[in-house]
Amino acid sequence: MSTGLVSQDTIVALATSPGVNGAIAVIRLSGSQAIALTNAVFKGKNLLGQPSHTIHFGTIRDGDEIIDEVLVSLFKGPHSYTKEDVVEISTHNSKYIIERLIGLLIKKGARAAQAGEFTLRAFLNGGMDLSQAEAVADLIASENKASHEIAMNQMRGGISNKLQQMREQLINFTALLELELDFGEEDVEFADRAQFEALVQELKMHIHKLIQSFAYGNAIKHGVPVAIIGKPNAGKSTLLNTLLDEERAIVSDIAGTTRDTIEESINLDGITFRFIDTAGLRETMDTIEAIGVTKAKEKVRQAKVLLYLYDDKDSTANEVIAQVKELYYDGLIVILVRNKIDLQGGYYPNEMDTNITKTLFSDYSDSLVAISAKDSDSVEGLKNILLDKIRKMAIDDQQIITNTRHVEALELAFNALEEVEKGLAMQMSGDLLAHHVRDGLRHISGITGDIDVDRDILGTIFGKFCIGK
């Protein structure tokens, strides 16, 4: 594939993070002259005669000047990350040494790599498909166990394998449909319509599952946003402090203490949750507090989970029901939290809980937990419910979509297959069916890069990578 984004130049870049206090830095080269260029500045064994996957000690020199003692690792193509000759130079992590060494290699004929160019070359040279290449960036950016596992699975072909299988099945039927066109005057059918319809239904079902998985994958990738909502003095800030195990939010008996949103993240069993403490919901004449209430409602629209706090003393069942209904939107996970059980009610359901659940459990929520927000042991049950709710969002741990580009392509592929299904029901001719099948194929293939992907799309994808990857 010709993209115009890369050439046959030998490229060089720092592969480790710049500015990090560590002992070692790694400088990476890729291209047909990678070994020769390194050998020109390396004093030790003749690298040109050494086998692949070997490491060699020596010095990097600019003329007679020794810049550093280094280890040089050789990876000869196609048995390397980029499928080209790759050299990795492990040097001391000095900004001066790094700049001297890269500058020396550029002077010898290398070119500074663009962002993501090593991975782009791996894609263009058949080392991975486009969805796997995108997963590399997700793997580097992963900040918790769950996002790491998803990215690693995608990089190893967890999604690609199924998409390739779907693509091959559609290609086979498209070929049969188009073969019918060559025998149009003889009125023959090579593609079994009943079998084709069953395949389309199966593919639609699988694509639908992948689309559904995006809600979970996106939440895991960026952290699950959880809005803590309730009336003033419901215990929202106390709950945030207990969850964080630190005094992050100001706690006071004075209603309306929290006027702006406070956001903090914690990791629960490998999943990052972004908790948002908000202003108490009430009618107020205080201009600043009113702005806080408005912002609180806006944060709910951005959240995946709503923790609605209330207590027996300061709320009625009708108030809780009305506010939850006002805040709710389709897809929002609502967990009702009765707080201050240390002051009244205890853990056991009371009449107020019964009235609330009778109305809300059918359409708005299916979880109610009683806690004392200032007691960490009491809050453990709430944490477990949160984890359970998020894990249930996952359709299949092996096939989870986290990329907006992928889910948009899948939605278009699903629409194309729906047109195929309608065409089959209408006994549409093979050429028209083939048109819709090719449309679906184009969108599926665009995810993995099995078709000619637009240069601008590749530039956008790989431009998000760090230099050196």
C-alpha cells in the first residue's frame, strides 16, 4: 500500500520516554541501512557480519571521540517489529549523549522518525493489521489491569481474527453472486439464498455484540465516570473521602458546602473509576450554588454510573423518585445509596426503601445499598456493586471494542447487512445484493486495513503515537 507517509529511508528515534530519570535510554533505527549506519559509528565487533537477535558491547565514536559505551541489539528483517532491519542502541540516559548519538546517526544518513512511524512500517510491511497497530497505542496508554488486558488481546488479534473470518465469508458469497451475473441469461443461482440469509443474520448478531461492547471498552479505556448526586448534606463528600481514603473534599454540616465539582480517580480490582462529587441538588437563591447545581446535572449526563445518595431524615421517597427520574437517561447505571445507617434505619430495608424500589426498579435502577459513608467497611459493599455493574457490561472479554473509529465502521457495516437482509426478503437481483455486500465488506475491511486506507486516516491514527514507536 502506498501512503506517502513513509519512504525507504532508514529512520532513527529515541524509543524510551524522554526526560525520565532512569539509567538507560534506547535509540532505535529501522530500514535497510540500519545496521550499516550503526556499524559506521560503533567500535567493537563488525556488526555487518553478526547474526540476528544478538547483542554486542562496544563504544559509539565520533571520529576518535568516545561518546558512550553501549549495547547494540540486532534484529534482521523480516524477524523484527517493523519487518525491516532494526537496531536498538542501549546507552546511558543522558540528554547530551542521546542528542549527540541521534545527531551522529542522522549525519551518517538516517532520518528522524515521524510519530508512530515504526508501527506504521510494521503495518505496511504486513507485521500487523490496522486494528492491531492501533492497539499498540492503547497498550502504551493503559493505566490499569483491565485496559492493559483489552489492549494486549487486541494487539494479539483478538478482534482481527473474527473480523477476518467474517470478511472471508462475505467475500465468498460476493464471488458467487457476481458469478451469477456471468450467467445472467441462463437464470442460475450459485449462492444459496437461505444459507446466505442465515450468514447475514449471524454476522449482524456478532457485529451488534461488538458495538454493544464499546460502552464497556470505552469506559475501561478512559476510566468509568461515576457521578455522586443527592441533596445537600446527603454525605456525598464524605463518601468521596472514604472511597479515596483521604480528606479530598470539605465536609461540613452546613448545607451547600460543595459548590463546584471535585473529580478523583481510584483503581478497584484493575478498573479505574473517576468519581465526581457534585453540589447538592436543591432550589437556591445563591447564584454560585445555583451554578454548582447546574454543573452537577451536566456531570450526570457525562457519567456512566450515578450514585444517588439519600437518607431517611432529610428526604422522602417521592423526592428521591422525582430526582432520579429527572436525571436518568437511557444507558445510565443508577445505584441508590441510603446513607447514614449509623444514625437511623440500619442495613435492613425500611418502608422508604420499599416505596422507592417499587417505582424505580422497573425502569431506572435495580440496585439499592445501605451504608454509612464515613465507614470504610460499610462502603466495601458499594464498591462490589460498582465492579459487578461494570463487568456485566462486557459481552465477551476476548472481543471488546475501545476505538471510536472501529465502532463507527461496525455500525455502517451493520446497516449494509440490514440492506442485504431486506434485499433477500424482496428477492432482489444478485447484482444489487452484491452492491450492499461489498459496502459491508468495505467497512469491515477498513477496521483491519485490508483495503486501501485513506492517507489522511493513517496520518491521524499514527500521528497519535509517540516518537520512537
